[in-house]
Amino acid sequence: MRLYPYENFYIETQLSPEKIERLLRNNLQTEPSFWIFFKSTDFLPYYGWATINRFQIRRNTSYRHAFLPVISGTIAGETSPFIHIKMRLSVAVQISLLLWTVIMGYYAVKLSIKELREGEFDSSVLIGYGMLAFYYLFATIWFKLESLKTKRFLIDLFEGKIVAMARTV
């Protein structure tokens, strides 16, 4: 069971690596668009970079939230390419998630131990655990919603299908 918001899978396609790169480049901006409200004609759904065998992209949205996945991919194979896709949170969000978990976990456990030693367990101790659960669920749900949109986009773009979910350690 994975507890961390992360996706790791393979897409099988019949397109050549050159065609995959061309499709990616046609659907990528090099910089994110901050003025999407005006709906310019050059608005593309993703921003990032792509080469013949690698790419890294993020969804270009009119709203900003920290849980947009960073998508990286590797293209392998010549006749029937496989595209290995990894989606993860940005490094800044990973660090804040780790810090929040460590700090809130420490104080929740410390307060729980104190209450148990005194023999008076108050239900207010559960607030710390509730805050941990809320932040975790908030990050995981938003990441999952965005990753599903990206999966659908990539499958349609590459005219492929998911053939395997890669194991994560």
C-alpha cells in the first residue's frame, strides 16, 4: 500500500519516439501561462520540455495550487515504444508535507503520552491527529484528481494504453 502521493506506470503506443516528441512539443509551452483569464490563442494544456527520449511537464491551469503533479517520462523502444511515466509532488510541497507531518506528529504523540501518564485522556488530544489526517488527505486527493486528468490526456495524446503499473519501493 502506497501512503505517499505518487504515480508510476507505463504507456504502450505504436507511435515512433520522434512522433511522440513532436506531439509533446505541439502541446507544451516553455513557460506557464499566468494570464490565462484572457484566453489567448497560444494557451496550451501543459508546460515543460521534451527531447527525443525524455520529457518533464506540468499542467497549465487557470488556478494555482501546490498539488499539481510534476510529470516526468522516459521513452524506450524503437518499434513499439513504452513510455515510463512518473508523477510526483514538487520538491517544495514534499518538504512542507514532511515538515508538517514531523512537527504535528511529534506534538500529537508528546501530548498523548503526557495525557496517558497523568491518567486523564482528553479528547482534545485528537485534534493533532485530525490535523495530520486532514493535511494528508487534502494533498493526496488533490494530487490524485490532477494525476487522473493527466493520465487521460497522455493516453489520448499517445494513442496508447496503460500496460503496467510500475512497482514503487
